[in-house]
Amino acid sequence: MRLELSLLVVAILCLVPKPLVVADNFEDNDFAEFEDFDDDEFVVGNAAGQQLENGEADLVSGKVNGNSPKKVDNVNDFADIDDNDEDDAVVEDEENEFEHFQDEEEFEGFSGTANEAEDVKPGDSKKTEPKLTMAKVPMHFRTHWDSYWMEMLMLAGLLAYFANYLIGNKKNTSIANLWLSTHKSLLEDNFVLVGDDGKKETEGSTLSFIKESESVYTLWCSGRACCEGMLVELKLIKRQDLVSLIAGIMKPVNDQLHIKVEISPDAMDNYVFCVATKKQATKLFKDMNDLNKFCTLVNKTEEKYNIMGYSLLSEIAEASSTLLDSRLIAALNKYSHLIEYIHVSDQYSGPVQQDDPNTLKQPEVKRILHCGFNIPAKIEMEELKPLLVLVLYMMERIRRFRLSKEGKAKSDKNRARVEEEFMKNTHAARAEAAAQRREEKRKAEKEKVLANDDPEKQRRWEEKERKRLEKKRPKMKQLSIKAL
């Protein structure tokens, strides 16, 4: 009896409304309007759960969907009440939280939605969820600088290359302008026109080098007796190219000055002469066409001409002994570190060409004076002036020198020998070309005769052609055998 009274008191206390303090809390809360729900349902749910856990409750008071309280004898009876009210209760399934992904109108083209929805049977409680693949977004590069070391090296290399390009280009230009300003007065004293760039004087052309490339500068001078013109060419180190500079560390090279003078035909006799350093002489003898065909290599120049470190390529000994006078020998010994070679020839045609059987005539030749000089890095431009003076002296020396009768006969014989060798090498090609020309001539004649309507001319031409073919046929000898 006491137990029943205690349970009745507990049930009544549960039905007592909450104090006014709770209401105050709701008024103080900004989100109180979202908490206005049915207290009775929570009371029933909490009380039912509490009674089920303790196992001591026989009666649960509350309103469930408007029904009156029912007496519960045990836990099984409470479960029956939940089953009867299944239609009114709503139970949320956590596995249905991805159900909105199955909307075909919202997710068009999502292949997994329709297929997976069809595979689910009505009785299955579990539904397969669509697989979502998240893209792997890399982290910001500022937090991983070590991952970009290759790109950093490439950018540093490009910056170094362009910086070296600007610096090297500026330095080469300054060297060319310095050489021109140093030798300007000497050039203007010996040539009428210095620095001809093809522009008219009315356009205000200035004296300057023509920039062929970032490391090659040319200057053309003309207007002097005994020569057609003089080309000054500065071949500088490719300072604008970082790769060339690195290669120059392994194999050092110097800036070079090349001066090529075209001699007038009546100002020079027929001979070929060259004096060069030993290394350069071997290279020139192998590469240059005129030196290879007309000259012989003389290495014993130290004993004969008292020249140290040079080799001689000579066609006629008379020309070599005359050109190698005391002034030239003194210049070779004094400026041996600057003078690379001095080449004089009336048969200059450039480098050796490969044997081409289709070549029917020899290449065109010129009379030239070609000098090559080195320009060391640590040298003043004033020290290079004697080299230009030496070139002007060689021009006058060549103009005044004349071969003797024996020398002229030997030079003519050498040129006839070279011409004969060329004719032998190209005999087959010339014969084939001549036959081709004759065949084209006969073909043109035949077309002309056939185009004419006169049958008599056509008959005469055919008779002429038949006789020509009969002459080409080999003649057979007839042997007569006497009868016994």
C-alpha cells in the first residue's frame, strides 16, 4: 500500500507545471520561439524511459496524441503501446540523411543515384549511399617552397642569361666603337669613303660599324689606288651568350680583327703567298682552296727567314723572299702574339669545296690581301694601330712587286696544271651536259618540222635523221672464206 502511494505521488509531481523561473528563462533566450513545443510529449518520453530503466513504474501519466493515460504492468506492455501508436509516431533514421542526393532533377548526370535507387528493394531497411569523390586540392605554394626548387633554378638561370645578354652586348658595342674612334683618323687619311652603309649623304649617315650580329661588326672602306675596297671585320667573343662564355673557360678564345683588301687586277701578279702561325698554317693549308692547290708548306722558316713561331706557304720562292722583307719580319717578331696570318693570293676562292661531278667550271677567283689579328682582353687600342699600318704597307708592297720571266712562267704552268686537273675530273660531266644539249636541240628541231605542214620538209628531215643513226651503228667486218 505504501508503495502504491509513493508511485502516485511521483506521478502527480510529474504533472505539475514548471515554475515561473523557466518562463523567465524562455523570455531571456533569443531563440525561445524555436523552443515552443509540446511539453507533454517530452514528459511522457522522459518518464517512460526513466520507468523502463528502473523497472519500478506501474503507471505512466501523460497525453500521447490525445489519449488518456494507461496503466503499464511491465516493460512489455509499454512496448505494446509504442507499437499501437506507430502510425502517429515519427522515427528518424540516421541512414536516410543522404536521401536528398537521390533527387534526379537536382543532380542531373549523376549515374549512381538512379541505379542505386533501383537496386534498393521495398523491404530493405538499409540503402546504399552514393560515393562522393573529393578533389585533392594542393596546399598553397607559400607553405611548400621546397617543392618548387626546379622552377626556381630555371628562373634564376633565365635571369642570369638575360642579364649576361645585356651586359655582353653592351661590352661588345663599346669595344667596336673604341676601335673605330682610335683608327678613324688613319682610315680617313688613306680612304676617301669610310663606313659606307649604303645610305645617302643627305640622310645624315654617321661613321659607325654595321652590326651583322651581336658579336660581328663590319666596316667598308673604299677610294684608294690599287684596291677595290677594304673590309674591316671585328669578330668578338660571344659575350652575350652565357653558354659560349662557359665554353670559353674550357677553351679560351680571343677577339679577332680580320682585314680583307680586294686588289685591282692590274696591281698584282699571279702568285700565292701566306705566312701564319704553325697551328693556323696547317689549318689554312687544309681548308683554303688556293693554298691547297698552289702552295707547299715550308716549316723551316726560322733558319731561312729568321721568323720565330711561323710557317710559310709559298708557290714561288721569288715572291716569298721579296714580300718577307726586313720590315715585315720585324713586325712578325715584335707582334707575334697579335699577328695570326697574312694571306696574299690571286686565286682566292674561299674554302675547299666538295667534289661535285655536276660542276662544269671553276669557281670565280679574286686577288686579295687577307690579314688576321688577335685582340687580347687586356690591351690598349693604341697598340693595335701598327697592325693597320702594316696592312697599308703590304698593299703598297704588293702593288710595286713584279715577278721575273721565270716566275711568271712557273705561275702560268701551275695554273695550267690546275686547269687540266679540273678538266679531267669534270670530263664525264661535261660530256653528259654536251649530249643533253644536242638532244634538246634535235628535239626542238623535230617539233618545228612536225609543226610545218610541208610533207617534203618532213621527209628530208627523216632521211637526215636516218643517216645520222646509221653512222652511229658499229660497223661489222666481213670475212671472206675461200672455197677449197
